[in-house]
Amino acid sequence: MTKPKDQNVALHDTLHPIVSSAHLAEGGSPALSEVEFGLILAVHAFDRWIVRCMAASGVPNLSRLEVLILHIVRHRDRSKKFADISLILDIEEVHLVTYALRKLEAQGLVSTQRQGKEKLVSVTPRGAEVCARYAAVREQLLVKPLRTSGPSEEALSGLGEMLRAVSGYYNQAARSAATV
């Protein structure tokens, strides 16, 4: 038996928002605090997922950054400039990307070469094979269950668009905070 709509609204109004820091939810946007808590949970779950999916694909012991970089390098089977990898991932600490690329190269997943002053990174045949296994594991363990009981493709696309837009607000706020 379901409650009438107005009782559900009244119940929601009496509950506290689900946040990680109630003192931040007391400000001008309690809903933003709910989003932030959702982001915290989603980021940690995503990080755990990609590392474990890569391990299930036959390459254990990669960090989340190394997994992300491998997929970016594999994207569209085109060599990527070192600087573009940092830009795509919005990473300011270049040494993190350098270390990750060295580790991926040592495992035979990517190769690097110089083209003038630019350093280019390409996926190796082994790296492409690992990415294909990762995609198969992802389809089986994540995509298939999500398609049967999760949000629609349209809703997921809208969520992705919203997260990219919200990231712009956080980046602008970070730049402003650096000048305070």
C-alpha cells in the first residue's frame, strides 16, 4: 500500500537531507550538499570498480589513474600528446601522469615516442587487447545489470552532461579560492 503523494512530501520535509557534512547543508544550498555526498560515494565506487575490472581483465595492480590513462590513450586508436592526457583528465600535477605512463609502458600497455618537442603516447597491441577484455567484463558485470534495472540511456546521458557542467562551477570556484 502506498501513501498518498502529499504524505510522502510531508515525510520528506521532516527528514534531514542525506549529506556528509550537515554544517555545509545549513548554507544557501542544502541540495548541493546532497549532490556532493553523492559525488563522494560515486567517485569512490567508480575508482574501486575500474581497478577491479582491470584486475578481472588480467592486469592487476594498476591504479585508477593508470586505468583511466590507458583508456584515454586507447580512445579512437590515435596517439595522444602527453599534455592532452593531462588536459583531458584535468590533472595539474604532471608528475602523476608521467609516473603512470612509465608504469603502463613498463607493462607493455603503451609506448611513447618523440615527435619534435612533443611526447606522443600510443596503445600497444597488448594494451588494446587488455582494453577489449575490460570492455567485455564491463558489459557483463555493469552494463547488462544497469540496462535491466537502472536509468535509461537518455537519463544517463543527461547525468553525464550535468556532471560535466557542475565540474565547471567547481573549477571556477577552485580558481577563485586560490586567489583569496
